[in-house]
Amino acid sequence: MTAGSTVLVVDDDVQVRRFLRTTLAGHGHATVEAGTIAEAIDAIRRFQPAVVLLDLGLPDGDGLAVLRALPAEQRPPVIVLSARGQEGDKVVALDAGAEDYLTKPFGASELLARIRVVLRRGGGTAATPAILQVGPIRIDQPRHTVTIDGREIHLTPIEFRLLLELARCPGRVLTHRQLLSEVWGPSAVEHTHYLRVHMAALRRKLEADPARPQWLLTEAGVGYRLREPAA
């Protein structure tokens, strides 16, 4: 995790805020705290935190209102921390623009790892490099080629675009709707069978054992993520 980052903690539970403040301070980070949607929006505008840890059950409404209140370009990356563990809740939060989702209770180590991932990629706002490298997978956009450990893999145009979307933000879950909209267009967001077919094809080409994927991971009922290599 980048030392010295400011983290906004949005939760109405004082004990949770204290735990997060202590955990983050132990890794060199300043914290700003908010207990309501209104306070959170004000804190984002005033302090411009590097990342926001957002609870959904706030006294003045659903925490997702924080995401919806700010344009994407003005919003820092948000990790939802919520007791709501249903797949539907995760899908809604990720589709609304959250970078990640952790279900309470969670361990400090897992939370810190998720924050490190978000901070390393700068919230996904930077321009995509011409060449992306994720573990053994190398994507050369100008040449439209993919190699694994130097061995070129032939992908169809759809497979290439699907892999590219995942590689732009390794470690982040992309929902079915997000992937379908980006690769096939907004009119295809309900056609999840497109994803199943093409993800199966990608795994056959990229994974040593497609039945036990190490890179193209499924988040059941939510979407997919390209595993980020351990630092």
C-alpha cells in the first residue's frame, strides 16, 4: 500500500470506525471519518481521499447514494464494506461503480490487500498502456496479440476484447453487465450466456487446467476477475 494515503471511512458504527482507523494508522495512513451520506459526500469534496471504505447501511439512506451523487471522474475508488452478503447486493454495488466489495466480518489482512490493489491501479482511471502484463499473460494492443510466457495464443476478436477488459483492472471484479456492455454493447446486458461461452473458450486457451483456472476467476453470480499476481 502506498504510504501516506488518506482513506475515508464511511460507517455509522463507532467501533468499526475505531478498528479501521487503528488498522490503517498502523500502515501509515491518515483516516477521515463520516457517519452519513451527507458527511461522506462533503468529506470526499474537501479531503479528496485516495480510497473510500463505504458501509451501505447508513442512517440517512443507502450508502450507494454516495456513488451516485458524484460523477465518476470526481469520485475516488470505493470499496464497499457491508453486512449484506447476497450476490444481488454485490452486483448492484459493483454496477454502481464500486471497485470492490467485502462482506462483514472481514479480516484486516484481507482488507489491506484489497486497498493495495485499488491504490496500485489508481482506481482504474489512468489510460490503458499499449502493452499490458498480468502474470504470464502479455497483451500487445497495437499488434492485437496475446502471449503466455512468450508463447503466442490465437484469440478471436471477442475473446481479445474480453481479456483486455479484465486486464485493464486486474484484481477487480467486473460484473456480467459491465463486461457485456463493454464487449457486446448496452443492448446485450441480459445475454449472460455470451459470457459463459467465451470465458470457457478463453480458459481453454489461457489456463493450464481450464477446470481449475488460476487466472480467469469466477465470482459466482456476480461476474469475473483476472487474478492479480502476488506482489
